[in-house]
Amino acid sequence: MAKVSVDKDLCIGCGLCADTCPDVFVLADDGKAEVKSAEAANANLACAKDAAATCPTEAIKVEE
């Protein structure tokens, strides 16, 4: 099972990940991205990887 995470210190809240992969990422109340759930991330791993690749601050990590 892969682990998808968002480094809140690096995240600028641009929303690109939530636009790219809305089944996995959401902008939280603090305006920064977070992973909806581990299950959602693993069910949509290719999409999560795409979001990680497009993150302008490299805040998204995918560990397999």
C-alpha cells in the first residue's frame, strides 16, 4: 500500500492538486491541501502521482 502525503510547510494552497485529482486531494480549512483518505489515495494512485508531479512546491509525496 502506497502512502500519499502533503507537507503543509511547503504547500501554498494553489489548489492544483485538488483540480488534478479531486478524488484524493481537498483544500482544508487552513487553505492548504490534504489527502482525503489513504483508501482514496491508493484507489487513485496514478492520479495522485500526476498531482505530485505538477505540484509547484513539491509538497506532495508518494511513497510506494
